[in-house]
Amino acid sequence: MAALFILSLFLAPLAESVPGYATAPALLFVACLMAASLGALPFDDATDYIPALIIALLMPLTYSIASGIGLGFIAYVALKALTGRFREINAAVAVVALAFLLKLIFA
């Protein structure tokens, strides 16, 4: 695995040589795929669809995929906890939400 990281050091300038307008169609296609999946959200439970909508809205507004996903994790855990549905919170999801919350507080 480490050999691949070392190899990426030499291939990084090649990847940087691709201009932004060449990758824009691929990004637009990915955005369309993500938008199409929003229709499959379970709109009968607000604690499920509100975090997904937060993720979809905050990714472009924060210019960061990681920030959007992190705030969605935090919203998911907060909504489940505030509605008293603690059993539905997976321990791994809670740990990730706590990590993102600490990142927001201390970064």
C-alpha cells in the first residue's frame, strides 16, 4: 500500500496538468446522480431525510464534501437524540459525529 502512495508522488503533477474545464462534465454528471437519489429518500421520517438534505445543501455551500457530510452526521445524531430514539443511533455513527463536532469546535 505504501508503494502506491510513493508512486502517487510522481503521478500527482500529471493529474494537476488536467485543466478544470476538462473535469467539469464529470462533476456535473456526479451531481446529477446525487440529485436523482434524493427522490428515494424516506420522506415519512424527518429524522432520516433532514440530515440527507443538510448534506446535499451544505456540500456546495461550504465548498467541501467533508464538511457537508460531517454536518449531516451531526444533524442525524442530534435529531435522533432529540426525538428520544437513541436505539436507532449506531455507535460508529455517533463516534463519527462526535469527531466532526470536535473538528468544528477546535479547528
